[in-house]
Amino acid sequence: MKKFLPFIVLGLFTLWIVSAMRPAKPRGYMDDVQFGQLPVLREGRLQPLDSVGMNALKLIRGTRKVPLEGNNEKGEWGNFLEIRGDGKGQLTERRWYQFSKHPKKLNPSEWLMEVMMHPEIADERYIFAINHPDLVGELSLDGKGLDKSGLRYFTFNEIRDRFPTIRHHAQSAFEQEEALRSPFEKAVIKIWVGMNTYLELKNTIAPQDSHNFNSDLENYLAIITPGLEAYRNQVAGKEHDEAILGQFSAYMDRFQMLSSARTLMVPPRKDSGMDDQWSNIGTNLITAIQTQDVKPAVRSYARMASSFHADDSGNFNQALNQYRQSLQSDFDKELKRTHIEYSYNRFAPFYKSTVIYLIAFILACVTWVNGSEGTRKTAFYLVALAAIVHTGGLLTRMYIEGRPPVTNLYSSAIFVGWGAVILGLILERIYRDAIGAAIASIVGVLSLIIAHNLALEGDTMGVLRAVLDTNFWLATHVVTITLGYASTFFSGFLAIVYIMRGFFTHSLSKQTAQSLTRMVYGVICFSTLFSFVGTVLGGIWADQSWGRFWGWDPKENGALLIVIWNALILHARWGGMIRERGMMNLAVFGNIVTAFSWFGVNMLNVGLHSYGFMGAAFKWLMIFNASQILIIAIGLMPLSTWASFKSKSRNQPA
């Protein structure tokens, strides 16, 4: 049985992966799958509506889904609220259902459908996270909201009256430099941005107070001609119909909010050339004054909104299918791409990789204790499986973006983890001692956790800045230099294993210490080569983009520091100035150098490479640096204090 255990465990996780790849099916009467795949233009790139909802949720709530939970009339927890209306925007019925019979959470597409087409329901969802106690007190929200695991969530209806107070504090916070903002000011800005994003989404398809947008649209089109006549007569000082003019003006005021929506949902006609571009629904409604009509896409969305608001799934799905069919001829390629991105969002490859990496790391650590070959193989197989999923996620992102794997801090974290995992698998294949599997899995977990937190800032596939427009030298530079980051981190974590096992356990034998030394030395040679070549390629790209090869920019200096530090370790080793322990301690300090080059320079907010200022990450960078210094201090302790060498003086390294 033990012989087959690695294959059984691998099979179970493979089934989990394969089952998650099944085509999505609508979870309710309304087809949220087809709706979520509709292509729209937002933040400069074509994406499915599901991505719009997911990125908004991450920004507002910090999660990808919305739990359907609350306390019922009896004060009991564990149920979720389904809200029904009368078709006129009034809430007439609240029903509570058990989780065992209904979904626990709304996915991004379902939530976005509510926000855009029935905001009265969405306003009751707990989506606004406000966890700063002073801000909760300032907004007089004590006793309200949903307290879950120490996190506080509120509905829009609970905080809508506090909008003026939030705006006042946000204006003051924006006047402060980002690096100097207090936690309170950062919390205010977060809720301010979240509320504005939410209000924008509520006014994207239809005005938030529209209960039958399809009917409103027809009435508006019918009143354009008499409304314009009444307006012209008023300007000319002639007699005019005040009631008609009032109705016409009211429509224009309501549609003005829609025209500011950043999500462009109305596609151009492919045969119209440059004169027709993606636009929002509000712009189409305002320009209908000249055309006396709106584009078919606007009518389709109006019909969907009215049907959803009236809980008419038949008409909703019919309008949705007709609109998708109308897109087939002109946007077949775009529909395929948004379908792939929708599937990518639902599959969440990096989340699944994180789970598998974590379990593999635990198994690898267990191997050091029990020495079981079966456990080691299981860890190795799981790391390989997670690496396949990780690679698939990277390749899918590259296809969706049409760019190299590294374009921003988020993608660099994904790629650094991937590079470290591949190095670990190679070392594990050579040495078969669970060290390669352990380092691969823990670096994979940490890098993906960093990426997850970076993703909370918004769309991770956003359009590149003009200076980063892809060319050959940029593509080769970012890939090569990022592999240099990954390998330098990998050597540092190998050194941490050496120090921690040697100081705290009896498992660091002479043979294991020598194996780790060879691993660290080999990886440092690899990282020196890639960081040097990547830096040179960056200079070539900079010469093409900025007209100079080197400008002592903070990012350039950070890259050079990595090259110098790795070269210093190698020269100190070759010159006999350091031996095993010395090389390990220097390799651990290399983690600090790499972290500064990777993240620290972005916190300076200066230089041509300042693409991702992240003042919020400063605390975590300092904590990481402190942990590395502590490990180095342990590594410098006399060997007489090391558990592995107290009674093994003949095996003691230098």
C-alpha cells in the first residue's frame, strides 16, 4: 500500500484539478455564465464582464465572491438572504434558505448582474470592508454590519448616508503624500474608492433608479423630437410645452451619469473604420438626440436589465442569447478570448497551485523527520503537479494579454515563484533528499501569496504604460532578470534550510550539509549569469526607449546590486575567505538585496522605473528583512550551540 500511496495522493489532487476544469453551468434561472463572458472594454483592454465584477469585488471587499449570509428574524446565523422585489424597485419579500439547499456565495458575474440590473438587492449585500476602528466610530457604524472572523463588512444601505463624511476625510487624505498617510487615511481612501466604483457600476447599464429600463428607453426615444422642439422654443423665448421639456431634461440628467461609466459595453461596427469605437450606454443615449435611435447593443442591455429586475428569466436569457449571436460575426475572436479569460477566472490556477504547494511543503518537512521515501516522492509529485497548473496559468495570462509573462509587480511575483519551483524540481530530481521539493514549494507559496495581495489593487492584466510597450529587448530583459530574482531567492532559502536544520535539529548530517553547499553554489552561479545578462538586456532596452544605456535609476541600481552581491559571494568562496557557513549567511543576505531590488525601489516613488508604488508593503518588507537578519545571527552562532554538531565535531563545517 505504501508503494502506491504517492500515486493515490497524486491521483486525488489531479481529479480535483480536472473537476475544476469542467465547463461552467448557470447556477440559477438567469444565465450568469453567458452574461459573465460578454466582452466589454474597461481600463484600456477588452475583458469579460466577469473580470469587471471580480476586480471590483477585490477592490471593494478584498474577496472574489460575496457570501450570502446574515442574521434572520430570530437572530440565527448560517442562512442567507434572498430578496425579491415587486418590479418597481420595492422590496416585498425576504426569504431565508439553508446553505445545504442553495449556493453559499455569489460569484462575480451574479453579483455584477445584481449591481447593474437590480441594485436594490445589491445594496443589501455585505461587500464594503471597513476594519479600522476609528473609521467605524467616526461613521457611527458600531453595532451595524457583519462581523466575521474579526473583519467588519457593511452594506451600501448602511453607509450611504455617511457618504459626505467619507468624502470630506478622503479629500484631506488625498492631499497627503502617499508614503506619509496614516492607517486611518488609507482606510478612508479605500472605502471612498470602493463606494465610487460601486456607484459607477450601478449606473453602467441603466440609471440606478430605473425599474423598467426597456420602457424608459422607448419613452425617451419617443420624446426626443418634441423635447428638442420645446428646448429650442424655450431658448428662442417662444411658447413651449413645459411638461415635455421637463421630462426630456430629466432623461438627460439621468443619462449623464451613465456617460461617465468606465466600462464600455457598446461595441463598434467592424465595417465603420476608426469613426466608430467602443462606447458606454450613456454616450449612446445622449447622441441619440441626433440619430433618433440607439445601437442594437443598448436595446439588448435594456431588455436584459428590465427582465432581470422583473425576475423574468425567459426574456433575460433570450435577450442575452440574441445579443451574443449578434456579436459572433464581428467579434468571434474577442468572444473566444473572453471565454478563455472567464474560464481562467473560475479555475483560479494560482489559488489551486498555492494549496498544493503548501501540502507538498508539509510532506517534504515530514520527510526530513521520518526519512520516508514514499513521503518524499509524494511531495515531489505534488510540486510537479502544482508546477503544471502554475505553468498553465502563466501561459493563459500570456495568451489573454498577448505579452511576455512579466509586465507588472503581480506578474513578476507569479514568474519568480514559477522560476524557483522549476529550479527546485531540477535539484530534487538530482539529489532526491526533499530539500529541492521543500524550497520549491515554500517559495511557490510565498510568491503566490504576495501576488494575491498585489491583485487586490485591481486589474492585474492592465494595459502597459507607453514606455513599457512590448518589444524584443523588453521581453527578453524582464524574463531574464526575473529568473535572476527567482534563483537568488532560491539560493537564499536553501541557505535558510541549512542554518535552521543545523541549529535547531539533529538532521543536518555532513552529507546533507555538503549537498546543500553544492546546491547553493550552483544556484548562485546560475543567478549571477541571469541577473548580469538581464541587466545588460535592460540597458539595451533603455537605450532604445529612453536614449541612454544606463542612468543610475533606483531600479537599475537594484539590479546591479544583485549582480555585485552574487559575484561577491563567488569571489569570496573562490578566494577562500568563506567556507560553508559563510556562504550560507551571505546567501541569506542576498534575500534582502533581492527584495529591495524587486519591491523596495518601487516604494521610493522616484525614477523611470517607478511603476508600482506600494507604501502599504513597507511594513512587510521591513519584517522580512528583520527575519533574514535574525536568521543570519543564528547562522553566526558558535557551532557548539548548533544541535546537529554538538556531538559531531568531526562533521562540523567551517
